[in-house]
Amino acid sequence: MLSVPMRITARQIELFQMAYRHRSTRKAADALYISQPAISRVVAELEAEMGVPLFDRSGRKFEPTSAAHSLQQAVQKHYQGLERIHEAAIQIASGTGGHLRVATVPAVADTRVAVAAGKLMAELSALRVDVDVLDEKAGMAALREGRVDCAIVSSDPGDPNLACTRLADLQPVVIVPRDDPLADASKVSAAKLAEAPQIMLTPHSPFRRAVEIMFDSCEVSFQVRAEVQTQSAMVSMVAQGAGRAIVDKDILGASNANGVSAVPLTPVHDSRYG
């Protein structure tokens, strides 16, 4: 048997949602400034495409069926984020405000993302930006479920339903306490760095995985002194003498880095640091 894919358009979904919300094709048509026959036709086309009735039309009723409730739940799950972005864009453009929810991986949460959010809110006083720090998998799940409006991740997820824009590459740099023997070095190798335990991001962090790949490619073993969620925490712990770490260079301008020395890392040709 051949399986024929459904051809459901965004316009059909829009009209279905309005009919579902108003429990009336007339009221839905009025809300959308179109004719009642037009919305009735689209709802009928959607029912024919799915092969199930979406509304009970017996008597004078126009009540959603169980299939309609299921479809509405699916629509809310997958389209909610797009709706919020659209609403926020209108509010921002008009100067009335807006609310943007962002999920970001820990590696850039307290550097690039925090700085960008702060600048945007300073320019637009009525705008609210909420930043949620999540690992890559959780961030993508939040985006697909409509719990956030955009997600900052380490690489293109390859999802044709999502727009992906490359922002910037990370710039790894070694940080050590001021009294560390490496504090005055011009460069440091992976082998030299691993002579003391490392402060690391948690294992699910893409930045952490890139650091591990670097050590592996150099055939160097290392010890983990501590694991933390954000790079600002790494800087603070290194400043107290807890160990050494590799961080994104931008964190040094966004955190209190007075107690650490930054040393360039001997180049490792691995694009996964990006």
C-alpha cells in the first residue's frame, strides 16, 4: 500500500483555530474579516484531508469533536512559539513592549546572551527578556514545545522547520590563578594545562565535550576538580585558586576576572570549538 502525505496548510490551521475558539463559523469569519462560506469550506477541506469530522454539526450545534481537541493540542504545542514571536515583534515595532523567552546553552549564557539581552532591554525599556539556561537537548525541546521563542545552541540542528542563524565562534582561552606557574606564560599546551585538575562545565555541555576532544586528540589525560553550570562560576572558582579552566574569551569581560590570568591556548585544529 502507498501512503499519501497530508497537505495541510498554515492557512487551514489558522482558520481551524478560529472556528475552534469561537465554536461558530460565522463568528470566526467575522474575526478574520472573511466570508462565512470561505471558512466553512476550509474547515470541510481540512476534515476531508484528515478523514475525520472536526465539528459536530447536528441540529444547530457546532461543537468540536475529540479529533478537533487533539488537533488543537498539537497546534498549540507546535505553533505557540511562532505566535509569541509574532506578537513580540508587533509590540517591539510599535514601541509598546514585548516579551521574549530565550533558552541558551551554559557556555554563552552569562557572556554573549546576557550582554545582548541587557543591551536590547536598555534600548527598549518596555521589552522583557527572560533567559533560561538549558543544555542543548532541553533547549531544543523547549523551542519545539513553544516554551521559549528562540534557542541558542552549539550547532545547526538540521531541522527544516526551524530557521537557524550562525552567531559567532567561541574563542577558548586558558584561565589560571594569579599565583599559578602558568600565569606569566605566553602560551600553554594541553599537556602543561593538565598537570593540575580542571574546573569544567557539566558533561552535557557542548563546550565541555570540545575540551575533552582537545585533550583526547593530544593524548593527554586530565583530572576534574569541579563541575559547574556556567562559565562565570568557573572564573570565580579559578580566582579562588581551585584549579585551572578553559573558557570562552568573552567571559573575561563579563565577569569579575581580577583574580585570574588568561593565557592563550596552543592552537588545536578542531572546528568543534566553534
